[in-house]
Amino acid sequence: MIVLAGALLGAFLGVATARRHGGQRLDMAQYGAAFAIAFALGGLFLTILIERLA
């Protein structure tokens, strides 16, 4: 669940960042995808950490 939330949050932040910098539609898609992957990886590590500590 944390992974999906991180991916959605990352996609939203990536699109917002590209839009703020004046990017075109493909720029927004690329930023959204990159941020989604990064945040999903962060969520994955957080999930693993929580499972190991519990």
C-alpha cells in the first residue's frame, strides 16, 4: 500500500514540477514517470523496513 501511495504521490509531484518549469506534455509524462519510480522505490524500502522491525 505504501508503494502505490508513493507512486501516485511521485507522479503528481513530477507532473507539477514539470508544469512549474514550463514543460510540454511529454516533459510532464517523463517527470511523472521518473518521480513515480523513485517514490515507489522509497515506499518499497520503507515497507521492507517496517516489516523487518515489526
